Amino acid sequence: MDRNIVIAGVGGQGIITTAKILAEAALIEGRNVLVAETHGLSQRGGSVVVHVRVGDVEAPLIPPGMGDLLIGLEAIEAARYASLLAPGASVVMNEDLQPPPLPRVKAPSLGDVLGSLKAAGLRVYSVNAVEEALKLGDARSANTLLLGYTAGLGLLEGVARPGGLEEAIARVIRRSRTAVEAYRRGLELASVH
């Protein structure tokens, strides 16, 4: 089964690390994986999107309307890249909303973002990954918490098994104790979703 996963957020949230973890987990499972990343004008704080394609795929970029999962580490960026998703696809989104630092630009509210994604016919799951990661002592582990939440919802089937994702986190992140704890917390949160 081929999988097309979009990971979106702003620079500094660990988007590229999240993609590396997914790719490593797919490789652990013996799956073919291609990854392509794009950055906005600035790495930290700018728009970042990564395409992760798992299976018998020949090109790294997901054509518009062909994605089956979007992992959004920031709400506005999740909405920005929703056009890459197929109708009925899933969005797993961090409830973190970082308004652009532009004068006189009114950012949408979290409710606006959630409403627009649902109106587009997408299945939307959200969790405040930053708040949960802070409870573990490190906001930087929000990305692995979101991966755990996604895996716990069963949305990473065909990519990796939960144990493979945990192994991939340990391989990709040097000091992975908090990251692994956050991943496990995400699995727990999904079980009560």
C-alpha cells in the first residue's frame, strides 16, 4: 500500500526531524521511502512542508489532491497545505497557532482553521501537542508527541508499526528520552480520543 504523507509547520518545530523519523521507521519495515522538503523565506519561523512517500513511488513530491495524511505541527500551515490532500484524507494537527508577524494581517483563529479543514471534507484530529510536551518538560518534543498521536489513531498503517517508530526516534534523535516519552504520551492520548 502506497502512502502519501504531508508534514507542515513553521521552521524550528522539528518538521524535518519528524520526516526523518517517519522515513527511518519505514526503512526499518523494509519499505521504499522518498522524502522531499521545501522551506519558506526563512528556516526559523518560515513555512516548511515535507513530502514523505512510502511504497512503490517514483517521484518525491505528492501531486495536489493525492495526499492521504497531513501532519500539521502548526494550524495555519496545516490549512495552507490541505490542497495536497485527497477528499476524505486525514489531518492530524497540533493546536498551536502562530500568526504571521506581518503588520495589519489578521490571522484566522484555531476554530476557523478547524472549520475550513472539516468543510473541505477532511477527517480532522487535533491535540495541543505543545502543552502536552511542556508537561513532560520539553516543548521541542511536540513533534514526536504528534507522531505518537497519529500512530495511536491507526493512521500510520502501511508506514510503520508503533515499535518501529519508537526505534526510529531513538536512531534519529540523540538524546531521545524525552522524545520517546512524548511519543508514548501521544499514543496514550489517541487511545482516549
